[in-house]
Amino acid sequence: MTETAIRLADYQPFSHLLPEVDLTFRLSPDATRVSARLHFAPNPGRAGHPDLRLDGEGLRLLSISLDGKQLDLTPDAQGLTIPAALLPNRPFTLQTEVEIAPAANTALEGLYISNGMYCTQCEAEGFRKITFYPDRPDVMARFSVRIEADLPVKLSNGNPTAQGPGWAEWHDPWPKPAYLFALVAGDLRAHSDSFTTMSGREVALNIWVRPGDETRCGYAMGALQRAMRWDETAYGREYDLDLFNIVAVDDFNMGAMENKGLNIFNSRYVLALPETATDDDFARIEAIIAHEYFHNWTGNRITCRDWFQLCLKEGLTVFRDQQFSGDMRSQAVKRIEDVALLRARQFREDGGPLAHPVRPDTYVEINNFYTATVYEKGAEVIGMLKLLVGDADYARALDLYFARHDGQAATIEDWLKVFEDTTGRDLAQFKRWYTEAGTPRLKVTDDWQEGTYTLHLQQDLPPTPGQPTKAPKLIPVALGLLNPNGDEVLPTVVLELSQTRQSFSFPGLASRPVPSLLRGFSAPVILERETPAAERALLLAHDTDPFNKWEAGRALAKDALARMILDGAEASRDWLDAMARVAQDDSLDPAFRALALRLPGEDDMAQTLHAAGHVPDPAAIHAARTRMTQALAQTLAPNLHALIARHSTPGPYSSDAAAAGPRALRLAALALQSRLDAGAAAAALAAAADNMTDQIGALSCLLEIGKGQPELDRFAARWSGDRLVMDKWFGLQIGLAAPDQAAAVTERLTRHPLFDWKNPNRFRAVFGALAANHAGFHQASGAAYRLTADWLLKLDALNPQSAARMSTAFETWARYDADRQGMIRAELSRMLATQGLSRDLAEMAGRMLGAD
């Protein structure tokens, strides 16, 4: 790391306490005035009489005074220091006034303007772009805010206290760090409702949107109410203000933000009607609404002491939103989807130059650590802990956590201590999941002697950047045993692997069993075991664990696809026949069957081949996957029409899981049918569809076989005025473009009049789709590499945070052949050599080049 790196080991409490803050905003696009009264007191936890250091970036200081006495101080580029000699050793008030220009704030951090609406985003370190302040999560204050503006709606955190012509005042009674501050002002409309808490309090609920969008908020409101009730019943957590506001914003770097009492959302995760949002959109809205609401306790009431503890709030809250979504929909399907996402994003991260622990110990730019490791792997660590201690002790530990740390900025040590105090367990070894990077490999062999079955488990911990060697982790391995006829002879037990090698024996069995390992994906590891295809077929047919049933089919598919890629083999007859049985098995959840019929992704196969010592060829992977899909279509051909007809949901559209599952299976069958009828059925559905799920599903079917231009044109003509729907239009064309056309299609669409590259959603729709088109992004000419780098550099000048996050398209470069490696290295080096490159993008490019 560079000399500017921030290190966990260097943490010190802030020099002063800050119990109360008074802010006044006089809003103006080019010259907003922010007056701050900060009520400080010396911190008894800090020795001596230190200087007072305030963070501040891009602020024009107009005045500063201490207890009414003007100070003559000059800020530097990162903030303002008040020498200890000027500070009294008692409580005092520091008053500042600064000027900022929200209209010029293209980075979308701090206070900015989105289509005429004033909006803030302060996590992680955006508040320092609003006023001089100790912008760190362990400084928690009660905020009182006055907003002065000639705008109809003026919102901030907490409860409203007063208002008049051109002004409004708010007070948040709960102490919070500056990253949770929020302000919104503009011409907005409210979709309103209410919620009665378990103690009988009435809470007013509002979703604020632009005029005309009021009718698209009903689903989000229902999701919020479901989340509030679930948090009461599942965790005993009641909402603690009189009001809960959500605001939908078009220009937003993140998905959403949990500011206390005033959640700010990317509009794509709020606005939804059946005509404009897909089933996946509805599921994501429900999950993200819940996630941000759950932060009220796991993030707001208890926050993180420093940004190294980011997983404390994010991993726990992701785990909670996963539990909620499973309860609202299907636990089995949700678990499969979560693991698929973990493997696609986090395993890829853990296996490359961007690998880092769930709790990092150093960073340059904290915005670069809002990663799959912190979020998704952080959630997996919570799930393992719950599995190890059991449901009852997990609930007791959470109650103790809330009671002990309410109103505090806590650490991972605090979190683990409540479990140790509740259960009496020593969790020092388990803590390694937080402090060590990398995905463990779990190697399994077995033997059978005289009625005793023995499993031999070995954990292998590969080196990662900065961590060449690692001690054994505590790995929970959920196990079931099946007889050769498919009957379960051992219901799920949890083995605790705590050593490098351990063996577990199961005596008294009548026949050699088939192991069902890592049920429910009990630990985020890579399982290595030579498993005969017959065993996998048995598990696919008979395993009582839904995850392992799906996993068996996926493993069969990956084995077959690997042979097709490496040896030119034909699609496996065993796998094809197994998929035919799954497709026709009406006892299985349609959503499960849709997932089972989905072939492994191309990036997934590239990672699998690389892990096995092969150099993946993106073109060969794409060609083999296309052949395998065609073979599956031909195998299922006699039943596809009936499958489509049987799962065509009659009546009006419903977004619930009971209706979404059959639609998913029908569209999976339609995609296969399209390869047999040249897209005739898909074209008919595109013309007749009355909901976006069917519209997008039909278009995808057509684009996958190289058709669909008339349908794309009609889609654009109908939806050109809807920004969120057009994001789908842009992304579909690129994500499903032929590999040799992907870069050209992308370049053409960047010249489209609706390509607003300054809008994060539109930029992600285009370049996220190009990165996801595996064979297209890695096409041998390198055109996609060059195009992506060009646009990242352009975006970096305006929005460094978004540019840095999108740069992860290059993170897997070391997998590929020398030519591709050379081209990607050249683009990363070009970025690093660019004058004025942001700290955000420079850190990411430097870390990726570190794989060289």
C-alpha cells in the first residue's frame, strides 16, 4: 500500500466529544451557505490536550468562531486544525459558516443536485464536503437542522419540529455519526401510509418521488411495512421515531442509504409497476427496502467504531435481509440465489488481486471497500456463527448485543464477545473468518469398513495479497447421509472442522452411504471431492436438502461443460436426462426448476477451469455453452410446449413468489424453445406481453439467438421516456450481443442520445453489461478493454467512486492467456499514468496490477 494508507492498528478515539450539532442550510445551486454550531467537550478517553482536527473538502470558509470569538485560521486541502492552545479545557461551542456549490458536485457525494432536487450522500466520507466536521463514525451527535429554501418539500433526519414559509426544522433525538446525515429538498410528492408498532405507536410513512411517479410506490410501501413487522417478530426490534421517510433519487452512486429516518434510494429500487418492473426488480426492491430499514438497529442505533468495522453493520444487515426475503418468498430458492451471487462476485474477488479480509486492516480509499467480501461474505460469517451456536443462543446473543451496545460505535470484538458471553464458547479461532482473506478449499475423501463410514476432511487456505500463510479456520460442515436407494439415514448434523485435517466416523450403517456435504452451503468454501456422476444424479433425485439437490445438478452440468470445452465432447446424456426429469417434476418448486435448468455462467466456467490449472478460452467457453444449451433444448423438445402452457399464469399479474416462480420456469422453457422455432413463440409473447417480466424475457430469448431488432425498436418507441426501463434496453443489447459484436454495439450505444453517461444507472447499464458479456469483454482483439478504459477515465474526472467500482471488470485478468493479460495490463497502466487520476481509481488499478 502507499504511504497514504490508513491502518486499523493506528486507531485512536477522537480528541473531543460532540453531543449536539445545530445546522442551518440556506440552499442555492451555486452558493449554498451552511452554518454549523458544534457543541464540543474534551474527551476524557484521550490523554493530554490535543488539537481539534476537523475534516473538510472543497469548502469555502466564510467565518469561524469559538464561544463567540472570531478565529483567524486557514484550512488545508483536507480540513481545518484548531491548535490546542486555542481550546478551553471545558465544553465549548465552535461556530462555522461555509459556502458550497451543489450544482457543481458531479461526484454525488455530500450535497448535490439531481434534476432540480437537493440531495445528500454522506457514507462513507461525504459529510466533509458539506461543512467542517469530525467525519468519522465514532463521533455520534444529536442533530438539529434548519433548511431555508423556496421549495415545497424540505426533509432531514428525525422528526419535524417546526416549519414556516420557506423554512423547516428537524430534530433527530438519536445520536448518530455524520455519515447518517441526510437532507432532501425539492418539488416532490408523497405516497403515504402508516404502521402501528408492537407497542401501539402510530408511525407515519412516506415515499417521496417526483410528480408523476406517485402510482409506482405501492409495492415499496408494502415491502417497508412487511419489513417493519418482520423485524419486530424475528428480532424484537421496534421502530423508534414518529416518522419514516424514503426518497427516490435518479442520480445515486449506491443502491440506497440508511440515513436515520430518511432513507435515500436509487429510484430503480423504489419505483415499480408490473408494466415497468420485472419479477427480479420486485424481489430486489423488497430486499433493499428491508435492508435499509433493518439498518435502523444494525447500523444506526449501533454503528461501527471505524470504517474497518464496516462488515459489522453490512454483513449482519445483509444476513437479516436474506432471512427476511426467504421468509417472504422461498428459503430454498433464496439460499441458492445468494450462493450463486457469492460465487460469482465474492469468490472471484477472493481469488484475485482485490482479495481482502472481511474486516480489512488497511485501506487508501474507503469507498473501494464496499465490496462483495464485506457484504456477502460478511453475511456468510454471520450465518456460520448462527449455525454453530444454534437458533436459541443466536437470539439470546442478539438481544445482549442490542442491550449492551445501543447508542454505541462498536467493533467486531464487541460483536463476538456477546456470543462468547452468551454461549461460553471461545471464538478466537472463528474470528479468523474476519481477519483473513481468501476462500478455503475443503478437500474430502472417505472410506468404508465393516459398517463404519469415515469422512476425512482437510482445509487448504490459499495465499492472498499480504497474507501468504494462514492458520486453520473453524469451518461448520453440515452433513447428511443417504442410502444408495436415496433414503436418508443420517439427518443433518454439523461437523466442526477446526484442524488442518480431521476425520469423522459414523458406525452402525447397513451399506456404504452417499454423503450430502455442506448442506445449505454451510460455509463459504470450495468443496473438492472426486464424486462419481452416479452419486450426483442420486443427490439430484433424492437429497432432502434443496441447496444440495440444486448443487448436484450444477456440478453435473459443470463437469459436462468442462469436457465440452477442453475435449470437444458432446453434451452428457446423463445430465440431459437428469434435467428432463427435473423439468417435468411438478413436485418441485417451479422457481427451483428454473434455477436448475440454468447453465453455469461463462465467467463461472472460466474460474472453474483456471482453478483446475487450465487457461480459460472465453470463445471456447461461449461456443461450448451454446452447444450445450442447444442439446438441452433438443432433449426437452417433446415437452417444452406443454411446460410453457402449464406455467402460463392466468389472470392479472402478481409479483408474489407463487406467481413469479411459474413465470421463471415458463421463460426458461421459452428460451430453449426459441432455439428450435427460430424465436416464433418468443416474438408472439413480446407482442402480447402485458408485464415487463414477459417483455424482457421474450426480448432476451430473441437476442440470444441473434434476432429481436423489430422488438427492440418497438420497445424503445414505447419506453423512451422512462429512464429505468431504458436502462434495461441498453443493457440487454450489450449483455446478449455476439462476442465479436459486443464492443461495437457498446460503442454505438454510447453515441445514442439517451446515453447519459453522468447518470450512474445508465453508465452501469452499458458498461456493466459489457463486462458481464464474458466472451464479448474478453474478445481477442481487446476492443472491449480499450473502450472500457477510455470511458472509466472519462467518468473518473466527474465521479471517481463510480469509476473505481466499475473498474473491477478487469480484476480477473491474470486468469487468461498472455495476449489478453498484456492488453489488460496495458489499460491498467494507462489509467495509472493519467494525469489527475482520482485516488479511488488509482488504488483499484494499482491493486489489480499487483497481481503481476
